[in-house]
Amino acid sequence: MREPMRWPREAWIPLLAGVLWLWRAPEHGLMGFLFSIVPGCMLLGSGVSMLLMPGDRRIAQFAAAGGVLGVVFALPAFVQVGFLAGCLLIAISVAGFVAAGVHSVRLEPTQDDVPDPVPSLWLAAQVAADEALLSWMLARMALPQRDEQVRVEREVTAARELFESRGWLEKPVAYHASPPPLERVSLRPTRVRGIKFEHLWFESGYEPHAGEPGRERWLSYASNRTAHAWVLRDAGPDRPWLVCIHGYVMGWPLLDLSLFPPELFRDRLGLNMIVPTLPLHGRRSLGRQSGEGFFRGDVMDMIHAEAQAMWDLRRMLGWVREQSDAPIGVYGISLGGYNAALLACLDDSLACAIAGVPVADFARIVFRHAPPLHLRDVVDAGLVEERMRELKRVVSPLVLEPRVAPDRRWLFAGVADRIVPPDHVRDLWRHWGRPPITWYQGSHLSFRAHPEVGAFVHRALRESGLTAAG
């Protein structure tokens, strides 16, 4: 991390925005006070924290979230206190939001083999969007309690002994059993946002290895036993296929088909699409939030989620190959990029693997984003980052060797990504033998706003033989 500035200038913006929110609140009655207190306190507290506690990454998250809530909570002000007052509240909230991005960019270190961010208000706004999303995800995430951490550590210790005795730590590819072909699938025509597609589902059949810690708990997740995917295809046996793997907290058609628009991939580029739902996501969720359980720090659940993802994806690839001999590529975003990279280590026949802003190291991402009190409990239980990373070798794209040809591996990443820091993509790029990569001046959520990313994906599909030139 860069040396934090003792009195960062951007701190005064959320501080003053919070003061303005709270200063006028009593004049607007009880309702006005209730609408003012949340964004006002978050912006004021974040500004003060930037001044008094420089260097804490979470401050930017709260400042960005306060800015977003300020815009939302200012809307009733147009009716309650007039147009100009409403515009003022929105303006100061937006200013606080952008200041959060400026502060976040200031804190991050430079990285070898990663282009430096070019400071601008546009970059700051993109970074602030990442920070606001992080605050929302962390606020909703159900984390293991202290006694659960003891259980997690015991499972890790037992699993390490088992994995080492079976040779999986030395040869992690052997951890992944070959799944049987799909004999029974269900398909139902449906639509969302006016897009027609087929909902495919089947019994996953995945089970952790006999004797693995956490096996019975994983098998008790009833909704996760059924695999789901969205299929968009046209007639013709020679139409290439693209496996599109969604990110964390997604897994629903409306979100997935917005991330991978059929208007582009199916209609313009002439590809059939299959969009799988990852374990613990969408219809496979365990709780209120899609993806809950994936990154909560339960190590064996994280390993089993990835192992099942690979099992289900390989079964889906077998089903696709029964339909056609046309080439198949895989394209994943964020958590989907991790799965695309891992799938490229287990399948010999993929035409290409495109990993967009991919997570590359689960242990690193957990220890970066988890709340400090949670990390204290984790470390007190004996589960340090390196122990978690060692066990996750069996599902790590940084350890397994890719089977896709070097000229068919493609990556893109944002130089100021706050959800998946750039060093993840840099490390995967190095492990993959430094294949084509594009870095854009943006954050995790903003890749669609950068034309060079779309051009890069089109190039990857074209040079991999999935789409025609032009």
C-alpha cells in the first residue's frame, strides 16, 4: 500500500456532504430527519475517518455507499423541500461518492506487470462503484461464528492429511473425477426480458470423495443437487458454442443474459450459448443471497463448490458435444473467469478460454475483503492464509496446468479493480505463459463501458475460430 497521506484533500468532500445532510435535517420534521441520518452519518463518518485513520481500505467502501444512499434518499426531498434543495443533496452525495473513488485509488499500491491507473474523475467514479458494491456484499454476507471457525480449522487439518495421503496436493488434477455422460436432462422453453431460451436442468450427481471432511454437510444442501443452465441455440449442427459463466451473486436469467447479451453473442456473432448456474447460486442458493456460502470462509464448502462446478460443466460440455461437432469456447467473468480458467485445465478440446477480470486465488480474496474481526477469529483458530491456499491447490487455476493451446488463452482486467485486485489477473496471466491480455482504465464493474474490451473479446472469438472474420 502507498504511504497514506495524513490529511487527504478528498476527505473534506464527504465530511462536508455529511454535515450538510445532517445540518438541515431537523428543519424538515421527523421524516426528513429519518431520511437524512443514514447518508449523513455515513458520509460524515467516512470523511472524518479518512482524516484520522488514513490507510484503512474500508473507509472508501462506506463513503461510496453513503453517496449512493444519499442519491436515493434525496429523491423525496424534491417533494418535501423543493427542487433546488433536492438537487443540492444529490450533488453533494455524488461528490462524496466520487471522492471515495479518489481516496481508494490513492491507497492502492503499484503492481509489477500492471499498468498504472491514470487518475481522473471518470476512473474515480468507476472505482467508487466497486467500493459501494463491496460494502453491500459484505454487509449481507453471513460469516462463520467463532465456534464454527474451530470446526473449519479441524476440517482443514483432516483434509490436508487426506489430500496429501492420496497425492492430490502433488497432482491436484487427480482430485477431479471424470463425470459420467448426461443421460437424462429436462428442457423447458421460457423467456425473460423478451429473450426466448431453454431452461436446462438435471440431477448433478456430484459427491465429495469418501472420507472428505464436510462431505455430509455438502450433500445436505438439497437445492444445490440440481444443476441448471440457460440454453440459447439456433438450428444447424455447425454453429459454434460458447459456454458463458456468470459471476458471484448472479445465477438468474435476467442478470446472466444481461452480462452475456444474446443480441451480441447469438444474433450478431452467430454462436449458440449455454449459460450454466454455478453451485450455490440462483436456484441452487442456500439463503436469501445468491452465492451465499461461496466466500464465507468455510474452506471445504468452497472446495466442494468448485469441484462440483467442474463436474457439472464437464457434464454440460458432454451434452453439447452430443448435439454437434462444432467447436466450443468458454468465457467467464469474475468468479466465472476463475471457473473458465479451471475448466481449461480439465478439458482437452476447448477452442478457447477467455477469463474476464478473474479471481485467481480464493485465499487471497478472502483475506483481503473479510472484516478484521472475522479474520482475527480465523487466525486465532489457526487457519492462516497459507494453510487455506495450500488446501485449495486442488481447485486452483494457478496450480493446475491449462490444456487449451497458449494462443487460445485470453484475459482482460481493470487496472483499478477493487473487487478482484489486478494482481490476481497478473498472476494468472503469468501462469498461462503471458498470453494476449488487455488492461483497461477502469474497475471491476465497468468493463462493458470500455470499447477495447469488447474488441478484445471479438478478436479472441475470431482468432479461436468461433466466429468469422469481420
